[in-house]
Amino acid sequence: MLQHAARRGMEPDEPGCYVKILATSWCSNQELVAKFRDWVLQTDPASRRSAHGCRAVGNRLDMWCNLGFGTVQTMFKPGPAPVDVAAADERAESATMKPDAGDENHAEREREAVEKAEARTERLPEPKVEVEAEAKGTAEAEAKRQAEEEMRAEARERQEDELAEAEVAAKAHAETKARATAEAERRAEEAAQAEARRQEELEARKASLEAEKAKLKAQIQAEARRAAAAKAEAKKAEAERKAAQAQAQAAEAAEQRAQAEATKARREAAAKAEAEAEAEAARAKAQAADAAAQRAQEEAKEAGAKAVATGTSCRDQEHEARTAFGKTCSFFSQFPYSCNYAADYYDDGDFTAHDLCCACGGGSGGS
């Protein structure tokens, strides 16, 4: 049972227990934050008896907001005299009826509540003089008893509040633990799902890599086969080229040999023909030489006869000079026809038959 101080027109110092939740306290229940954004008077009588009871209300709100104890603000104002307390109770009871806005009888009911409280206090009997001391002692004993009862009641109330707070705390702890467990399970499930997805992605990536590897391997093998085939073809072509080149070289060598043999044969034939021609020429020359020698002998005989008849003489002038074959002028005197070939066969640098030998028309004193 709560009442806002602003709605009842109370001043901040009106007795009772006030509760307030700051907007910056991070309360998890936004409805409570909106409800207790201002100081709110607690109409529960237990909260108005002591500051401890008022603080118990704040502790309950702390647990409802999932806050630490002492976060929700409380303010306890001590109560007034018995009449004022009674009037306040009457007003609290009338406030529970929740009058509608603009209710004209609300002020009248509040006034009647104050008058009833005053009437209850006036009905108490006035003490008499003769029993004043006894009444005083009785009143003190009753006050002491009431104080003890209030203390016991307050202790029971504190115990009950502590038990309630413990129950609320245990419940809040259980709820927090349950939420934490649920959150942990949710996170574990999400982690497991993420791990499963990651494993699936890894497996898919691994399969893709294996496929790429197999494809690359097949490409490499195909390229190797193509390279081997190309190498074999190149080797075969090279062998064929070398064989053709060898055949061409062999044919060229054979042709060259044939040409050489033909050239040699032609040369041999030419040499043979030339030798035969030379032999023929030599025979003809020898024959001509024989004929010339005969004529020279005849001429020498005639010249000798003429020389004897005329009495002239001639001396050879070769001295130490010799022919190309080591002959002297006596050779030409013996074979006078040789003078006709002296320039071609016998003359050299220091011997000239026509100049030195009398048989050839030279010498000293010759004609």
C-alpha cells in the first residue's frame, strides 16, 4: 500500500516511511522505477513503526530490482502524538478506498476520520487524585510492557523481515542462477552450433582443397605426359633429322667420292693422253733431232772440210762454265745438232752455247 507524497499534498517532513528509486540506479524493473521516481509514502503500518521497518521495504525493492542492499533510498520520519497517529490511520484507511478525481466527499471523510480519532482519545477516563500515583505506576508498567512488547514485536518483525529478505534473496539468487545456467546453456549451444558450422566449413574447405589438389595433380600429370610426348616427338624428329642429315652427308660424300674418282679418272685419262701426246711429241722430236743431227753432221763435215780448205781455226771459250747438265763445248762439237736445242735445254746463267762453243757458231775466231 503506497501513496505518492505529491498526490496527497504532503510536505517532505510528514511522518512515515518514504521510498525512492533513482533513475541512475540501473533497476531491472522499469515499472518500479516509474512508480518510485519520487518519494513515495508507505501506508503499511509496519513500515511506520521504526527506521528498520522502513529500511526493510527498501531492501525488498533492492531485491526486486536486482540491486545491492541499500541502493533504494528510504527516509523515515518519526510519528506524532496518539491523536495524530490515529488520524493518520483513519486517513490511510480512507485512502485505501481510492477516491475518484473530483470526489467532493473526500475532504468530508478525512475530517470525520480526524474527529473519530479525537473522540477515541477523549473517551479515556480522567485520572483521579487519590489514584494518581497508582495510575502513574500502572501507566509506567503498561508503557514498559508495551515497550517490551513493541521491542519483541519489532524483533519478530525484523526476524520475519530478515527471513523474508533471505527468502527473496534466495529466490533472486535461484532465479539469477537459473538465468545464468540458461544463459550458459544457450551460449554453450550457440558455441556448439558455431563449432559445428566451423567444422562443416573446415570439412567443406578441406574437400574443396582436396578437389583442387587432385585437379592440379591431374593437370600436372597431363602436362607431364604432353611434355614427354613432345619430348619423344622431338627426339624422334631429331633422330630422323640426324638420319636424313647422315644420309645426305653420306650421299654427298659418295657424290664427292664419285666426283673425285671421276675427276681422278679424267685427270688420269688426261695425264695418260698428255703422256701419250708427250711421248708422241718426244718421238717426233727425237726423230726431228735425229734428222737435224744428221744434217748437222753433214754440215759439220762440210764446215770442217771448208776450214781445212781455208786454213781457219776456232777456240771454244767456255773455260770453267758448264751447261745445265754439266757439259762443255766438246759435247756440242761431238753432237753439233744439239746446238739447235741448246737455248731450250742446255743454256743457263753462265753458259750460252751459241756464244761460247765453236760448234754452235760461237767461240774465238769462229765465223
